[in-house]
Amino acid sequence: MKKEDIAIAFKKLQEDICYALQEEDGNGQFISDIWQRPEGGGGDTRVMQNGNTLEKAGVNFSAVHGPVSKKMNDAFGLDADEFYATGVSIVIHPYNPFVPIVHMNIRYFELPGKTWWFGGGIDLTPIYIDEKEAKFFHGQLKNTCDVFDKNHYPEFKKWADDYFFIPHRNETRGIGGIFFDRLMGKDKKELFDFVCAVGRTFAPTYCHIVRDKKNTTYDKSHKKWQGIRRSRYVEFNLLYDKGTKFGLDTDGRTESILMSMPPLAEWHYNYTPAIGSEEEKTLQFLKKGKAWV
Amino acid sequence: MKKEDIAIAFKKLQEDICYALQEEDGNGQFISDIWQRPEGGGGDTRVMQNGNTLEKAGVNFSAVHGPVSKKMNDAFGLDADEFYATGVSIVIHPYNPFVPIVHMNIRYFELPGKTWWFGGGIDLTPIYIDEKEAKFFHGQLKNTCDVFDKNHYPEFKKWADDYFFIPHRNETRGIGGIFFDRLMGKDKKELFDFVCAVGRTFAPTYCHIVRDKKNTTYDKSHKKWQGIRRSRYVEFNLLYDKGTKFGLDTDGRTESILMSMPPLAEWHYNYTPAIGSEEEKTLQFLKKGKAWV
């Protein structure tokens, strides 16, 4: 598996996902910003704003390379002169508070002549947690994982629980999903097939959830809660997310990295949902270690 | 100067500032949350939400102490067993996009038996930069500084330019002001008098600006630009602000630390103001090294 072939497959996946999301939305169009990185490589950032259902959807592809700065080596515990990285990264913020925020990423990283690895994952951030939906989502991920290795789902599900955690809120970001990094050492083609399968699981799974929820009626109180949950998403991404940090530390393209930010977010001082409310029920679910399947 | 006397003076300053802001707003009331820190000390977080003019205003006082964790020593380059910290910290987000966001902080830090220092500053983040207002604001700060040391204003103005900078946007957060840290070694009483003078400069200066702008008419386009500028404020505070990091790293009270977050913020992909617009003029001003006085 040459890195160029991995990048070609990832680019194709980006196209397929944009097509599927556009079909599902029925109105919004992705615009494409093709950009180059002065130190090497570039990307294609596709963003839909103001779709029917999808308020802000970013589907990034990038394949970048170049020298490794000291800051980058220190931050990521590397000792390398050069790197190559390609990946697809998605964050979607829908209008309707009953349609969850979603994130997907698959990535390949290489320190030429030294080592390589794959990473990625999918996780869901419902504004209102629906147990049936959560089971469906985790079930889809488990099905994909099980084709490759029965240990993948439990291991990567726990990894997502630990990764998508907001310590200062003592909350998980959402209901998790799967997360994995530095997969290496085994057959490279098999790992490649696995991350591609994760990538292909994304569109049908999320579109199913969108179709199921996009016509749910909502009011101002639901939008307020969505604004608050989105603010927690912002806090996680800016304070803890390694991809965001990596992007900003390597002088990545700011608008491509921060396409993950919600179109609108709200911070209310010391907001506490009423006991027994749907909002409070959702908060109760935002804990590590919940077995959904 | 005993640390207890410094804390008493800071608490009094908090009271005076809340009173002045409430008088200026005419409608909003500060609510007070008195909290204790399990490891030692506590604070009084005062927040006004939905005032006439002030949409969200936080005026924090705290005086905390306790053991220094390894994480804290590492993060702040210290080598201490115990610390004491007291301060007043303010962030105000007004409704009207023509009234600037403001931040003020004064603080005293002590490693008992080892060392102590003062820090602080005031800086202004206009949504639309008004040169006359910027000159007034910097003039007020210079006047206060000059009473103590003619070198203070130029030195602390540069410090603010460097500190309130958002590298991934290549923008300053606003028009700066003054910032200083680790002031020590000279007469302690004089440094205390200086930070108190900075604290007392805050209310009359900001209230003057509020009065001047609060009745300016605005429309949706101004509110959108306010939402975007507020998102940059969020990015700075979560990615770069040392006070936020210190607070979260020392398991501070999350709601008191993040009272600085705006009530609403907006992220639009790749937003670029029209050439010659007021928004673009403001962006042009967001550079280091602008001499306002």
C-alpha cells in the first residue's frame, strides 16, 4: 500500500460522502475550497451551509507533507524529520435539535522510512439522547468492526469514551462511538480496508438517523439546549481535541480545521436543567462506560 | 502587606465595580454565587444576565490556596508545595454590537515563604473599532500608569499586544490595553497601590464607553459580525488564555472560569468582510503595535 493509493481512496470516499449527504439534504450544496500548504501538500475542504436539514456540514480531505518542526515532535512525542498525513474529517451540525451532531475521521500518518499508522473513528453527539438511536448507531459500528476483529468494537468503544470526555464538565461529549489511533504492525492492507470500512459506514448510518429525526417538531427551549450542547462541543474541540491541536500547531489551514465549530453556540451561566426534564435525562447519559450494544 | 489585606481590598473593589455596573445598566442585577474550593479557599462569582445593556457580565472574586500539584508546577514553571492566589476578574458582553467587550483582571499570587507577585491588566475588544474610543481607552490606562511609572504604559501596552494575540487568525483579540505579570521585587505596597489603581480605572472608563455607544442603532448584519467577533474571543480564551488554563488545570470552579464565554457566538465558514466595509476596517486595525496615544 503506497501512501498515494491511500490518499486516492480517501479522496474518493470524500466524494461519495458529499454525494450521499447532498442527496439526503435535498437542498444544500457543498462548496469546494481547494487549498495548498506552502510546506507541502494541500486539501479539498467541502462545506455546506444552510441546507434544508444540515445547517453546517464540513467534509475535509487533505494530504499534507513536509518537515517536522520541533514543536510538532515535542507535542506528539515524535523524533522525525519529515511527515506525511492524509485523511478525511467530517463534522455536521444540523438545524433540528433532535438530529445529532456527528463526527467522523479516518487518517493515515507516515514518517517516511521510519513508521506509519492509521487512526480514526466515528462518534455521535445527540442534543437529546434517544436510546433506540444510540443502540442503532453503536450496532452499526459494531457490525463494521466485527468483520475485521471481534476485539475492535469493545476496545475502540472504550477508547472513544475516554477520548471524547470533557473533564471540566465531567461529561462525555456525546454517546461516543469508536476511536482508534496508531494502528500498525499488522497487515497494512487489512488495516487500510478496516479504516475504509469505517469511512463507508458513516453515510448510510448518519443518513438513517437524519431521516428518522429531521421532521421532529421543536421549539425555542429545544434550540436553547442545542446551543448549550454545542458550546460543550466547542469547549472539547478547542481545549482537548488532538486533531485540532495538531492542525493549529502545524500551521494548518485555520478555516478547514475550525469548520468543526458550530454555526451558533450559547453559554448560559450555571445552567442546570430541571429535574426529570429531557435535558436532564440526556445529561445523565453523558457518562463513560455505558454499554449500548 | 499581608495577603489577607490584599484579598480584602480586592473584594471591596469587586463590590464597587458591581455597584457601578448595575447603576450604569439600570435594570440588570448581579446574582452572587459564593463557593468554596475543597482544597482551600473559595470565591464570590457575580453574574448579571439580560441587563438592559449588558447581556452577560461576570465579576469574579476569589482567594484560593492549597497544595501545588505536579501538573501545576510543570505548567507554570514553578517548584512549590503550596500557593495562595487572590484576584478580581471581569468579562462583559453587551448586547449592542457598538459597545465593546471588556476584560479586566488584577491578581496577587504567593508561594508562601518563597516569593510573591502581582499581575493584571485591562483590554478592550470592540466589534467595530472607533479610533476616538480607542484613544480615550488607552489614554485612561496611560494616565493611571503614569502616576506610578512612566515606563509602565509603553511596556504593559506592548505586553497586551503580544498576549492578546490569536496566532491562527493572525489577529489581535481587540485593541489591547495593558497586561502585566510577575511584578515583584519593588516596594510591595506601591505595586499593590498600582494594581488597585488599575482596578479602579475600570468602571469609570468602561461606563463612559457604554454610555457613549449604548443607544447606537444596529441591525442583523451588525449582530452577525458581533457573533463572529465573539467566536474569536472564545477561540482565544480556550486555546491561549493562561488564566483559563490555570483555572481548569487547578480544578477551579468551571462556571466561574467560563463566565468569560459569550452568551452567543457564531462561526461562519471562511467569512470575509467586503472590501471597504466597516467590518473590514476593524479587521485592519487588529494588528500588534498600533500606537493609540
